[in-house]
Amino acid sequence: MSLDTVVEDIRDEARARAEEIRAEGQERADEIIAEAEADAEAIVEEREQAVERQIAQEREQAVSGAKLEAKQERLEARRDALQSVRQQVETELGGLSGDTREELTRTLLEASATEFDEGSEVVVRGRAADEALLEEIIAEHDGFSLGDEPVDCLGGVVVESETSRVRVDNTFDSLLDTVWENNLKDVSGILFDQ
């Protein structure tokens, strides 16, 4: 065998070995790339899921916040409507006049009078605008007198006796407070169709 043939065989063997190493290197590179791509896909998928979770959480928070805000606005609107109705009732009670005011005031004084012993010295007070009406009604009751200080109220009477230390508040305001409190649920149901 000639030297050229040996050299050529060595070269062929070296080329084959180089090709084998290159193929192994390419195979290893392909494996590394495949692993890296798989890792990258897993990372991307994980990040996408994290972003989706965050978006869902933020959406849920935004929806909850909007619902809470809407509920608060609805409650505020209802509170305003109830306050408006209350003010309208107060205006109408304060504006009562003539026979209606006299009848109500008389009824409230009669109901108050039952709380005092006969012969007690009783002081009756009411709103300043009702002074003449109160004097007329009080004249029908022995031991009753009109107090010096008027009461800041829509109407009705406050009846007191120092001897028995009894005080009866039968003003339109106190009665409205009681009726309003006892019937607020019904009023709300009527106004808001509940």
C-alpha cells in the first residue's frame, strides 16, 4: 500500500470521524435547542397563565368595585328619596291650619292630659304660631297653663308637671319620628317596589 493511499485512508477516516463529531454536535445542538424551546414554551405558558389569572383577578376586583359603587349610589339615592318624602311630610304637617290643626292639637293635648293626676298644675307648651290655639284649648282644662317658652316643633304639645315630674312630648315631630321609624320598611317598599 502506498503512502498516498495510507494518507488518503487517514484523511477519509478523519473526515468520517469529523463528520461523525459534527453530526453528534448537531444532534446535541438540536437537543439543546429543543430543550430550550420546550423550556421557553413552558415559561411562556406559565407567564400567560399568570397574566390571565391577574387579568381575571383585576376584572373581578373592578366588577366588585363597580357593583359596590352602584350599590352605594343606589342606597344614597334611596336615602335622598326617603329624606325628600320625610321633608315633604314635615312641610305638610307644619303647614296644617284651621280645623285640622285645631283637631290634632286638641287630640294630642287630651292624650297627654291622661298622664297627669286630676288637679295637677300642668304647663303646656307648643310652637309659637299656635299660642292662640293653645290658650283656647287649655282654657277647657283646670290646672293647665301655657308655658313661657315655645317649643321648636311642627305643631302639637309638650305637657309637663313639676309636681309629678312627668313630661309628655306629643309634638307632631315626635309622633312623626315614631311613625317614621316604625314604618320605614313599608315606606321603602312602597317607594322602591320591594
